Amino acid sequence: MAEQTLREWLLTDTPTSRRHAKLSALYQGWLSFRSNTMAMIGLGILVALVLIAVAAPILSPHDPFVQDLGNRLLPLGTEGHVFGTDSLGRDILSRLIYGARITLYIVALVALIAPVVGLLVGTVSGYAGGWIDVVLMRITDIFLAFPRLVLALAFVAALGAGIENAVLAISLTAWPPYARIARAETLTIRSSDYIAAIRLQGAGALRIITRHIWPLCISSLIVRVTLDMAGIILAAAGLGFLGLGAQPPSPEWGAMISEGRRFILDHWWVATMPGLAIFTVSLAFNLLGDGLRDVLDPKAGE
Amino acid sequence: MALTDNKGEGRASLPPWIKTTLLTIGSIAVTMLGLLFITFIIGRVMPIDPVLAIVGERASQSTYDAVFLELGLDKPLIVQFLYYLWDVLHLDFGTSLLNARPVSEDIARVFPATLELATLGIIIGILLGVPLGVVAAVRKGSWIDQIARVLALVGYSMPIFWLGLMGLLIFYGILGWVGGPGRVGIFYVDVVPSVTGLILVDALLDGNWDVFKDAFSHIILPASLLGYFSLAYISRMTRSFMLEQLSAEYVTTARVKGMSEWDVVWKHAFKNIRVQLITVIALSYANLLEGSVLTEIIFSWPGIGSYITTALLSADMNAVLGGTVVVGLIFILLNIFSDLLYRVFDPRAR
Amino acid sequence: MNVFSKLLTSAAIGLAVSVASFAAHAETPDNMLVIAHRIDDVTTIDPAESFEFAGSDISRNVYSRLVNLDPMDLDAGYKPDLAESWEVSEDGRTITFTMREGVTFHSGNPVTAEDAAFSLQRAVILNKTPAFILTQFGFTAENATETIRADGNKLMITTDKKYATSFVLNCLTATIGAVVDKETVMANEVDGDMGNTWLRTNSAGSGPYKLDSWKPNEAVTLSSNPDYYGGAPAMERVIVRHVLESASQRLLLERGDIDIARNLNPEDVAGASEAEGVKIADELKGRLMYLALNQKHPELSKPEVRQAFKHLIDYEGMRDSFLKGQYTIHQNFLPATYLGASDENPFSYDIDKAKELLAAAGVDGLELELGVREAQERIEIAQSFQNAAAQVGITVNITVGTSKQILARYRARELDIYLGAWGPDYPDPQTNAGTFAYNPDNSDEANATGLLAWRNSWDTGGLTEKVAAAVTEGDRDTRVQMYLDIQAQFRETSPFVVMFQQIEQSAMRDDVTNWSTGQAVTSAAYWQVTK
């Protein structure tokens, strides 16, 4: 077998070890994902976004915070200000570039918090059953019945405006669906023979949940999270638009739209550019999520 | 339904459907209670002082203290909550702190606005989304399918407040095709008597075509916007439900038997997805009825979403609680409604 | 129109179908005045309680007062309204008004001295927010029936000491001086509330307009009072429609759907003034934009630091950019056009000077929290200041909140810096002097939350006594000089950085004439408007 290339090794039908099998499955998934052009475009945009965010200080032509009242509301394509300037004469392109950091920060935090909370609640509820299940699911229902943006608004209003609180607020509205998914998965897994076998071997509830149930729930959660990312970005932008997200002079995209909408009639680009940025990024997440769903969770897709 | 189910315990207990009903009512009650309690707590921990919200910046301390007592803020939290609950049980939502009117009166004014907008929006969403989804599934991979996919993805990805601003700018500002912000042109305010609170319906009842036309020109843009967002969701779900059906064995059999494609698609496959579809539609409708806060703000639409938001930001907690109760109740009822449909139509769920 | 709009227009022409027929194109009727305005601040329209801008507009047109300001001649000061004439007693404490005969309320009841006495007593007894305007003369719930009394055709009010008569009468032109219909109001009394609950959403006045309806956050509709003693107004119907966005107001105006747009931002004013059939009217208002430094902060309480901050404001840059046309530089606590207002503006944007002053105070590197409410122009002023402060090594963190959130913290003396606006309550210098430069007890326990000086923990350095003296001075010229002196000391020593005074720009259709928003002294009047 010395002639075998890495590719062949990964595509083998007869894996030699558990690790080999895992890697092989991963690679095949990647191959099918790669053939999905739309999803690749989405991935491309997101990779670019991450790079832009990392290299913001190098890429941005101006300091995003420096004001120049004499050169405010410059139009698109002005020398030195490709996307024009805002009401205080700050360079819009530079602000968009720095804003990418905020967007990524929000998305990453929500994507960490909400599914984890959902996973905890869902698996505990599904595994424990009985009154714990009833109570936890009732709480989930209560949160589901809340108007989402209103709940987020109320939360931010209670804790005070700011990015961290916006993240918490969005997570607060985002976790119930994850809990439902995790609970449904847990119910199926719990009654399976192999969990019964493990239980017979004397494994405790904690061990079963963390070592055996969680790993099985994760793939459906990942798909769901990716599909939700766009919604998270839009929710964050909505909060920013209402002035409850990042505080000035932070270049958060939603807040930029909010600042720019005053000039919508004569200086439309001030609100349009951040709008397009939000659109592009959430579109990228949707494309990626669609592709991932096809790969990871074929039965839920087409 | 399950009336023939006699497997119950030996002693003749309540018939199962009564039990189900009681359970459902119980769970609604618990959910509502939780909803109220959370809203109440949020209202009390908010760093906005409701007293200050009423008396304003210049009030003297004695004025302030008088209002503080009037609101019962000196009592313990739980007592305040119980008082509130007692009133709600008597259908008294209290008085709005900010405009001195009964909250129920306010809601009766703002909710029809949202209802009208959401209903027109969901109608647009259904009329366009369902056929689009079906066609996209039947012609999987065709250009129609691609267009449907792009339309849906764009819908999912667009910040609604931005699209609303742009729509207003283009269709009202530049082209002048539609009416501007608000529900009806200024001269038509209060022209027709408010019977249902839905201006379109009221205008028809009154036979006043001018008002109807004007109101329609105002509602069409925001409704289309909301319609587009539900279209995105409905068409995608329709497509995936249809694909599932079309790949089922009975469809192949029907085709082999020589049944026309039209009959296969509409009489068989579509018939089988309608329950799932109704669930999806109910969910979108519920979301629209919650009040699309941002759309309402952009279009100066005096609906329940902007009502709750404004109230929230001014610490008008009676209004927030009242609005939340209404919205939460609608959400829960629509959920139960689609659950019921499932039970009635879907044999597997019985 | 720019390239973008042209492109869109041409691209969209192909789609122009039947939808177009639905669009409303109309000119407002000749006898109707339609105004777009933000009216979401109206919380009550009971004149004894109402204290917001849009609410005062309603009261001004619905209720007559004893003395009033004429929208066509605001400079003249107060003139007789329901009181035909008045006399001041020798000791200067009692004013006796003679009521105008033959005036009726909208209900048809005659307006009597008894109604006027009841209205003032009621405001004092209810003790709502604006009550201080009357109670500062020593009226209390206990003595109201003795100090304010009617006798036939006469109304007598007796103050606790001698005040400048102009001060007392100026206060009576405020909303709280509105005369309500006693019979109607008391018929709607619930649980001894003197009709407060009812009057919050209804009206009982004798003014040129009757209130048809007030729908919160939607619209106020007024119709003319044909029996108004001054003659029925030309505009038979006035609709004030709540439109939040400047852009929306401008579109409505340019399309002819409204007559007047009151909340256009500078960009939209510039845009609208180019539109056909639209004109702009400027009126200097009384609202001041200021920055306040909390004297509890050990560094901010140093005199040099206070002065340094006055050089950290880009007064001209802001006035000429995002505040263009809507604010003028003003560095004194009395708004221009007020009796005794100073027009000296000695401070200019000077980073080096600020650095020098900070160095002299030994301040190096500060981090401060600035609270501001979520209004765009204020947030922008805050950011401009933040930018300037950064250049002298001061980090300013901006906290934006709703007015209620920020205000609560300001009143609790919690913010380092507050950026806000202050509008006078009645057309007398005391209205601002009594809050910016008056603070008899600076302790936390005093809880004098109504006083700006107290909110910033400033003991006023002796100005309190001077303000108290100025308010009782009967001689006009002496009084003016006293206020000029107070303002001079205030400019140099106070922790207030007064920056701008507001100019209200109303954009209106060409055919509207005699529009008045009341300048710095009162609110908008509709009855003199013609089209």
C-alpha cells in the first residue's frame, strides 16, 4: 500500500482505524460541499470578512474615528474616500472595515452562547424527563411566546445599551429553538439500545449526557446555528439601528444605517453602504448554511 | 378524534378530549403567567424611573413623591405583581402612564393596524410563495428553481429596515406610486367611522372608495415588504415539503398509471403537504402579528410593535405588559391551532 | 436629483402600471392647515399638568389666559386676554384683574372671574409638574383660596412678597395660566381629582380652537371656535400629524400632502428649500444646548478644568456643519431675546489653550462618562466633543439612552458629564437664572432635583443670593444690569458649558402666511395663520 496517495487514503472504503474513518468522512463531506458553488461563494465571502477584520488597520485608508467637519457627506468615489464620508466627515469605507470586527465579534459570541444554553437545557430536559422536563419545556415555551425583538429590547433596556448586552439579549431570544432540537435528539438517542448498554455498564447520567448524547446532537445544532447566523446579524443590526447596540463612535453597521437614514434623500450612500455590507455578510452565512445542511444533515434538506 | 380510545385506566375517568383541553388550557395559563412575570420583572429592574417618565424633568420633589405613592411603588414587588394580576384577571390592563388612557383602549386602536398589515402581508406571501415553492420543486434545478432560491436567500439576508427605507425613497419619494408613511393620507383621517379598526374594511363598509384607495396606497408598500419576507420562508418550506412528497412511492405509482402531471402535483402531492404548510403559515403569521417593530417604525405605522417598543423605552410598563399579553396570547393560540390541525388531519399524530 | 435617482427612475418607468393610480396627489384644502410634527412627547393635555412642547402647542390654541402673548407681535410682551386690565396694589403684592365681558367657553358657559380663580387654585392644589411656576409666589394648597380669589368681575391674586409685576404676569402666560371651564371640569370630577383624569384627554377652554381629538403618537385635530371673542380663525380645521422622520416630513411637504413640516434636519431643510413651492421660516427659540460638569468629580471641580472644557467645543465647526441653520452659538444661560440676556461669547475652540489650562490644574489623562439622550444632533455634538477631548488626553465614554434613562442618572448626580438641552418655562429671566445659577442647599439631602446647579453639585459661588435679589427688583434697567453681572460671573466660574441656542426652521408651502412657533417665549399659534 506504499503507493497510496493521501487522497486515496482518505477516500478508502476500508478505514484502518477510528481516526481514519472520521477523517475520511470529513473529507468526503468537504468534497460534496466543494461541489456546491453557492456554498463556496458564501464561504469565500466569510473568509474574506475574517481576513478584512484581522487586517483592518492595514486595509483601511483612514482612521475610522477621525472627524473632519469640513469634509462631511462627501459622495461616493471621492478621491481618498471611495465610499464617501459620514455626517462627521469620517471615512465610510474605513468604518465599514472596522465594523466587520464588531459584526464578527457579535456573531461569534452569540454562536457560542445560545446553542450551548440550548444544548444544556434540551439534553437535561430530554434525558431527565418527568417534572424537570415539564418545567424546562414550559420555560422554553414562555421564551418562545415572547415577541423576539421586544424581548431583546427589554433586556437591553434593562441592562443598558452596549455590545455585550446586545449579545446577551440576542442569545436570550435565540436559545429556545436549540433546546427543542437538542431535546428531540436526546429523546431518540436515550431510548436507543447502545445507551441502554452503556447504562448497564454503570455509566452515570452526567457521563452519558456529556460523552454520548452531546456529540450526537452537535451536527444538527451546527447546521441550525449557521442558518441562524444571518438572523443574528440582522437582529444585532436592528438593535444598533434602534440605538441599543454598540455605542458611538463605534462603527457598528446597524448604527451606521441609523445615523445615515437622516440623509437618505440627498446622501443615500451613507445608509446604503452599511446596508449592503450587512446584506452581503448575512447572504454569505445563508449560502454557507444551505451548503452545510446538504452535507451534514441530508434528510433535512432537499 | 380519539373518542374510541378506551385504553384508559380501569376507573371511568374524564373523556380524553376533555383532559387534553384542560391540559392545553393549563399550559396556556402557565405560559401566560410566566410571560407576565418576566415582563413585570424586566419593567421593574429597568433603569428608567416610571415616576420620572410621568412627571418630567422639572418636577419638584413633592410632585415626584405623590406620583410615587400613586403608582404603588412603595409596596413590595410581589405585592405589586399580585395587584396587577388581579386587575388583568378582571380584564383591566390599567392606564397608560404616558397618555393617560386605558391600555385596553390603546391596544384596541393599535392592534387592528398590525392585524391589517400582517394579514395583507401573509396573503401576499401565500399567494406568491406557495405556487413558487411548488413550481420550484416540480422543476427542480430549472431556472425557476434558481430564481426562487435566490429570492428566498435575499429575503433571509436583507435588513428589513434598510429595504423599507429604500422602498419608501424609491416608490414614494421618487416615483410617487404609493402613499407615504402612516395608514392613511391626512385628509382621510377619521373620515370613515371606525367599526373594525381595519381602515380598508371600514372604508368598504362605508362605501367610501376614496378612502379605500388612499389607505390601500399606504399599506401596499409595507405589506409587500412583509409579504416578501414571508414569501422567502413559505416558498422554501413548500419546496422542501413538495420534494419529499414527489419522491414518495405513491407519486411514482400514479405517474406510471398515467395520471396527468397536474393531478399528481396538485391533487396528490400538494394535498398531502397542506397540514405542514398551514403550520408554517401560522408561524409566519404569528411572527408578523407580533408586530414587525422595525417596519412599523420606518413606515410610521401605529401598530402594536411600535406601541410596545415606545412604551418600553419610556417605562410605560402597563402598556408593555398589556401589549405583551396580547401578542403572547396570539402566538400561543396560533400554535395550538396548528397543533390541532395536525391532530385532525395527520393520521400519524393521532 | 442625483445619478442614482435618475437611474432608478428610468429603470422603473417600465414597471409603471396601475399602481400609480393609487398614489394620493392632493393639495390641502384652503380652510385646513396640516402640520407634520413630532407629538410623541404629549402625555397629558390638562393645562395644570401639561409640560411638553407639543402639549403646550395644543393648550395655546385651545385655552385663553388672563394675559397672553400675541403671535403677530411677540416683542410687545404680554397683552390683555381674558383679563381686560389689571392694577397693582401699593405694597406690590396684590394684582387685581378685571375680566373681559361676554366671552364664553366652548361649552357655551360664560367665562367668569370665578373660573379664572378656580383654574389657578386648581393648578396649585393638584401640584403637578409645572405647579412650581405658580407656587414660587407663595401659593400653597392651604392658602390658595385666600391668595387667589374672585369677586364679581374681579380676580385678585396676592403673592407672599413683592415681585416685579412683569415677572408675575409673564408666568401667567405659561400653559399653567390657562383658564378652564369650572362647571364642565367639575362635572367630570372623579374621586376629588378636580377633573384631572378627564382633562388629560379632553379640553374645556375658550380659545380660538376646540380640540376634536388627540390620538397619542398619531394626530391632534382641532376645529375653529366660531364664537371666539377675537374673531373666528381663518383655518377651520387644523391637523397636527405625528411624523417622526425628517425625511418623511420633507417628502410629505414636497408632495403637497402637508402645509408645514416642523422637524426637518439641516440637510432636509437645504433640500426642501430647493423644491418648488416651499419656503423656510427661521425663528430663534429659547432652547439652549449645554454641557454640564459634575462638581462631585475631584478633577472636574477645579476651576481651570472647567474653563478648559469651554475651549474643547468646536463651536463654529458644528454650527456650520451638522447644526447648520438650526443652532447659533450662545454661551450664556439667558437665551437671546430674553430680558437681560448677554450676547458675549468669549470662548472659542482652542486645543492649545485647553491643554495649558489642564496642565495648570495638574490634570493628566482622565476617563469620563458622558450621558446623552438618543437624539442624533446631540449624539453628534457628543462625538465631536469626544474627538476634541481625545486630543488633550481625556477619554470620554458616551452613554446613549432614552431621555428618561439618562435624566434619572443626571438627577441622581451620577453622571460625570451631561449633554442636554434646557428650554425656558416662561418668558422671564428668572426661569433660567433660578435653575442654572441658584442653589440654596447643595447637600445631597436637599434633593433639589429641579435645579440644574444642584444636579451638578455646584454651590454657585455666591450667585444664589444675586439671583434672589434680581427677581424682586422692580426697576427694569437695574434688573437688566443685575442679570448681565450674574451672567458674566457665570461664564467664568460655572461648570456649565453653554454652547448653542436653537433656531426652529419651519418649512412650509408658499401660500402659508403668519406662521408662528412662538419664538423663545411661547409655543405655536394657529389662529392668525392664513393661506
